[in-house]
Amino acid sequence: MTNMIDQANRELATLCEGLLNYGATIYRPKPMDFVERQGLYNYCPRDRLLIYGDTIVDPAMMYPCRDMELQCYHDVVDSAEHYYFMPRHEGMILDAANVCRLGNSMLFLESASGNRQA
């Protein structure tokens, strides 16, 4: 397990270096013990936040245990010009990863983690 974590950290460092070379700003989440908090993880930020320009949408995800991931991304959320929270009601669920931007259009995949109601 330690080897996998070390490899993942090396790969993330390489990715960050490449993005920095292109002028990107890198935000790294603060460490959090998700097991202790009965959560899942924060390995997939693209699931958690839907970003479009200076607007961020925080969707109602299928698994409520993933809601705590947002606590790791306050720097990103606080820098958004517009922030919208999708309420968890009426059966609406959405992973931000179900959305793909194509020019000015947004394509949406209906799946087990994103439904038409959302």
C-alpha cells in the first residue's frame, strides 16, 4: 500500500510540475482523515465541483459521505465569483464528472450518479 501511495504522490508531483510550466495555478487540498470522519476520500475533485469560468456549482452527489470533500477545497470555492449549492432533495443527484464542456455547451451523461432531475 505504501508503494502505491508513494507512486501516486510522484505522479501527482510530475503532473503539477507540467501544469506549472504551462502557467497554471495549482491548488492542493489540505490533508484530512476521511476514515475518522466516516467519509470516503477526496481523490477525484472533478466529481465534486463543476467549474465553468468563474462559476462553481457544488452538486448533490449520490453518496452523502462525499459531501465532506468540499472542506478540502475552500481556497477554490472562496475564489469563485459565483458559487451555487445544489440542494439534496427530490431525488436529484449529480457528479460534476457527468458534465463535459464542449465550447459554450455542456453535455450531460445520465447515469447511476447523475439523473435527469438534476
